[in-house]
Amino acid sequence: MGEDFNTDSMLDMFLYESEQLLETLENVVLEKKDEDCFDEASINEIFRAMHTIKGSSGIMMYENITKVSHKLEDVFYYLRESHPENVPHLELVDHVLEVSDFINGELDKIREGETPDGDESKIVDEIDKFLTRIKTGIEKKGDELPPENTYVEPEQFYIAPTGSESSKYYKVSIYWRGDTQMCNIRAYTAVYSLKEIVEDMQYIPEDIITNEATSEVILAEGFHMLVKCQATEEELISTIGETSGMDHVEIHDCTKQEFEMGFHHQEEDNIVIELDDKDKGSEEKKEKKEPTPGDYVIKNKESGKSKKLAKNQPKQQPKQTYISVNVEKLDALMDMIGELVISEAVVLQNPDLKVPGLDLTNFQKAAGQLSKITTELQDVIMSMRMMSLTNTFQKMNRIVFDVSRKLGKDIELEVIGENTEVDKNIIEHISDPLMHLIRNSVDHGIESKEDRIAAGKNPKGKITLEAKNEGGKVYIIVRDDGKGLNKQALYEKAKNNGLIGNRAMSEFTEKEIYQFITYAGFSTKEQVTEYSGRGVGMDVVVKNIQSVGGNLEIDSMEGAGSEMTLKIPLTLAIINGIVMQVGNSTFVIETNAVKEFVRIRRDMLVKEPDGEEYIMLRNECYPFIRLNQRYHLEESKTDIEDGIVVVLEHESKFICVFIDELIAEQEIVVKPIPSYIRKVQGLSGCTQLGDGSIALILDIAGLIAGEERK
Amino acid sequence: MKILLAEDDFASRKFMSNYLGKYGDCDITVDGEEAVDAFLMALEDGEPYDLICLDVMMPVLDGYQALKAIRDIEKERGIQGNDGVKIIMTTALNEERNVKKAFEMGCTVYSGKPIDLKKFELILKKLELID
């Protein structure tokens, strides 16, 4: 919401503006909720917001929004004019939020193309009663009431089109059988019958009525139409009907841009460049954008072509601070930079260059420059997709307020690092999980006031929401000072729900026990509340986080509180990796995961009777995997003293793998394993190296998990 | 109620004249110039239109030009403000700058296409053109 849309359309503008006003209003209210009353600035801000919404909704004839905003505007009008004392603050806060929610609800309906049919009368009545009390208070004090804040009807109105947002675009092609006569006339019949139900259309060949020769063209290539309409494919087909000679009809969805480009490919301009109108009053802009009478005179009325207007669409580039770009374009750009990195490697590591005696100093200099530029390009492109977490974090304010109020708890939300930026994709996937975690903290974490006082804690609970960038990852932490997690209870619940078999509690680390709450089908809350405890939340939360390559860590101290940490890698696509050889296969391991390389002596290797091997290194014992055995590779080193052992770490767990030799460290582009290859444990992707060969990327977590399960 | 309709697309024209015909006599023009002519003619005959429905995209003169011409004629004859004919512009153009311009030039209602008939009727009532 608020990110990519066209703010030129009247309706979108109304929706955007109103939502922005309501968002600001909510923030103002939540900021001041703990005060005794609203200060002058807040009163003015709220009054202005309601006034604007009242006006614009009036012009657009959304009567219920107009009525409710007028009523609230009325209240703040009196507050502004008369400065009454002892206004019941919390009650007023409730009313403001109620109005805000109502209007937001109606705006949502409008955006979805539904009728905003909410009944505002109840809210208006309640506010009216509240207002009467205030007015009485003013009069009792002996002050005079200011003149009535009467509602003046607008004089001009805007009617939003019905369902034009849901206009569909299709490409329709009709083919006739080879011996059919007068296809051009038949084509025209089809056009004529479609005209009843389509909003706009073009077709090719165009001169079907006047030129008989088009009949042959139609026979050979088919008759093609681009239509814009509300109808479904079935309706289109049945309207065209079936006349003799028709062989078949093809219908495909197409995009608005394809429709507008038509059959002649006049304007290839796909990127929608909108302006963030921060200074809408600027004269210069007004001159360039204002429509002039005469722009819309229809010049060429030719059959088959879409209407050509008198005005040219000048491609100006006025001053801009923000550009709104189609997200698909950004994704394509990301893919291309990945390909560029691979291509760069192919060029720089080209076997053609490996001619002995070749002086490559100039080449190396140029190559260095190239690498610098590609890295910079990479950074800029990644940063284009980055958005700050501010909006996401702001939403949490409202949740804490609502849930804590409903449960009778007093909770403060502290937000740190909200300006941290993350990839847009990540924001979309963590918004819901974060809400769930915050709800959990409010519902289960923070105790009731009485319990907290009894435990000697501050009766006001505190939840901290923190975001920070570290080591190529984003950390988002939800911390509360509530009652923490009880390991015994968690263990027992997990056992009773059959989630952990018969393993004793001592077999698990503390962190592992806390992770139980993320297992599907787990819940320690006896009663299922409206907000949580249904046991379907946390596992979905973890799934969402994992889908962006992150994970959830849980830490807790009973009595003191809990801490949920989301760790999400900043980018998945391009990583630093170490390329290594095992047999005739090449593997890549993420550089961050490599702890060290060692050469092992035979006496450091421990072999169990069941065939499992371990490495003893500095008195620590590590599980050991021979990749050649694991993946049945040939021609590799078997003697432990011939190859190299790589010690890998993932989330405080270690594992050793045996490889033949190290090749290089380089940036690699992670590509997913193609779908026609079955999933192999321990492999998370593949990449193309500089010499064109394919390397497989090792999944450390997978390898470790595989070992544990044995 | 006397109504003037200016619409260059046959299907829309048929639809609008059928719909408006319920409320009064509906005269039909197919381009901006004809519309202004018709308006002037009715004014001089002493039977001015109560409502004009103007399309924006039309041949010869577009909706904006017709709107300007009509309001200029009214101004010249001392017809001002609420006394002027009520003009509803109907068009698929929904951009804010188009609406703003139309309002600046004196259009009473700006309706996007496809027309929301319920709202349309509500407006006719608000403007006291129908009961």
C-alpha cells in the first residue's frame, strides 16, 4: 500500500491522499495517547485532515465518509475555537481511531471496486453525544459557543467510473477455413457484434469494409483484434458466435500496454515514470502538465484504428525526486546483473588468455576497472530495491495499542533502527511474521499489571523492536520484558503432542527447546485467545522467514523476558564463494561458512564401528563427510593426508568436509537447481564458473542436518 | 427537462440518449461544434437547455473547447453562476489534471466512463434537475 500505483487518476489520487492523511492522523493520535489532552498543533492537524477528507469525499459523492469526517471535524472545530478543559481524552482518542478505521474500511472497498456501503450513523451518533457534552461543558463555564460549523455542499462533483479498474484486455484472433468467401465482410460482422460489449477496440487488417483484397490476407494470417472490455473470454466467444466457415477463434489475455501499443508499435515506452508531486504548486510543472482545450479533438477517424488525438504526448523529463518503476523491470535488472557477473568471469578467466608468455598488464588494468564498475553497478541495483522498514514498524504501533488495550495491559513499544533498509521482497514477507511475533509478546509475553507488580517489575511492559545491518545480514529483533519461556513446560507440551518422540529433555540444547514453539501443532496456551494460541501461527511465521532465506532465533530467560531474532541475508543472488575440486566435480561453498582449511594427519581421524567418521581438532570432535563418498564421485583423493579438510560453520554448528583441492575465491551468482533435477540433500544451487563449467553449491545447513538425523 | 447530448461514438450515443430520454427531451449532436451551435440556437429561441452532457474526445471541437465556448456565451449574456446550464462531462479520461481543468473551466460534474448510473441519478437530484 502506498508504493506502486498511478497517482494521476482522480480516484487513485483521492485514495492516496486520504490514506496518507489518515496515517498521519493515527500517528499523531498514538503519539499523544498518554497525554492528558491534545495540544494545539495536534488539534489543528486532526482538524485539517478531517476537513480535507470531508471536502474531497464530498466532491466524489462518498456520503458516508463525508458525514463521518464532518462530524469529527466538528468536534475538533470546537476544541480549536473554545479550548474546553477536561475533555475525556481516551474517549476522544477512541473516537478518532474509530473514524479512521471506518474511513479506511470504506477506502479499501472503493479500491477493490466495491461499493462503500458502510453505515456511519452509529459512529456519528456517538460522536454527536460526545460533542454535546463538550458543548455543555463550554456553556457551563460561561463561554459562548462559536458559530456553527455548518456543512456547505460542494458545487462541482466527480463521479468515479464504475469498474473501469477491472477492464480486461484481450487479443482475439479469428481464423476461417481455406475455402471461405468474403472473409472481410465476415470479419466486419464480428467487429460489429463485439462493439456492443467492448469499450475500445482495434483490428488488423483495417480496411476490411472497403478493400476486398483483405479477405485473402485474413484467410492467410487470420483476423486479429485488440479489445478492452469488462467481459470474460466466454462472453466474447459467444458474442462472436459461430458462423459457417469459421475454423477457430483464439483469445489471449494481454496487458494494457500491449493494447495501447496496438498493431503498429508506435510508442515503445513501457516504463511508467510518475512524479512524486512534492511541490505541486510549482508554476513550471503546471505549465507542462495542464491539458489545453483542443488537445482532445479527434483528428483521424479511420476504421480499425484507435482514436488519434490532437495533442502530442511530449516526452518531457521535468525535475523529479522519485521515480515509480514497474517492479518487474527491477527484477529483470537484477537478473541481468547476475548474468553480467557471470559473463565478466567468463571474459576474465577465458582460456584464450592462458597463452604462456602473454603480457597481460594492460589487460589486467582494464579488467580491474571493469570489475570495479560491475561491482558498483551491482550495488546500485540492489539498493534500488531497498526500502526502509519505517512503514512496517509504524504498523506495529497500532497493533500494540489495540491488543494491549483489549487485554488491559499497559505496554510501551520502543522502535530502534527503523531507517534500516531491506530489499522490497523481504519487507513483503516479514510484515506478517513480525505482526505475529509482536502479538505474541503482548498476549503471552507481557504479564498482567498485577503479576508484574508482584514480581517487582515496572507495571508498564516494554517491547523493543529493533533492526540493524550486520555482516551481510539484516537482524530484526522483537524483545519483551515479560515472563519468558518455561523450558520444562515447552518440553512437556512438545512431548505430549508427539513432536519429539521419546527423547529426554537433556538431549536438547536450550535454543533447541525454545524452537519447539515453531513446530506445527504446538501451543502451550490452555485457552485459545482471539489473538494467538491456535498453534498454527509460529510454524507459518518460520516458513515465511525461510522463504526469503532467513531464520528465526529464539532466546529467553524465565521471569525476565524473551527475544525473537529474525536473521535475513541481504541478498541471495550473488555471494562470495570458495571454489573447490572433488574428483571431477566442482563445488562452491559460501565464504562466510568456511572457518578454516586444515591438512589432517591420519591420527586425527576417528572411525566409528558403524562407519561414521570424526575429526579431532584441538580437542574438539567434528562430524566428517567425504564428499566423494557422499556423492559417489570418481577419481578423487581417498587418503586423508592427500587432500584438504574444510571446517564449516552454520549457526554455531560445525562440520568437516574432505576435498581434493582449492581452486579460487570469487563472486558467484547463485542459480537455483533446475526443476528437472531431483532435490539432492546438501546442494542448494548451482552456478556457472568463468571457464563455462558448472559448479554445485553446497548447502551447509542441509549437510549438518543430514548428519544429525543419523 | 431539456437535454443536449454531445457524443461521437454511436454506441455511447444510443445508450445515453436512451437513458436520458427518461428524464426529458434529448437532442443529439455528434461533435463539439454542433453542440455549441445547438446550445446557442436554444438560447436564442428562448428555450435554453437545462442539462448538457458533453463527451471530451470529439471531432472538430473537443469537450473542453465546447465547454469554454458555452460558458463564454453565457458570460456575454450575463448568465452567471448557478443560472448557467448544468454541464456534465463524460469521458474515459480520469486523471486528476483533467478533472481539475474541467472544474476550472466551469463544468458542473465530471463523470468517468463507464458511467456509474446510480451516482449519476443522485447528482441529477442534487442539482435539482429531477425530483
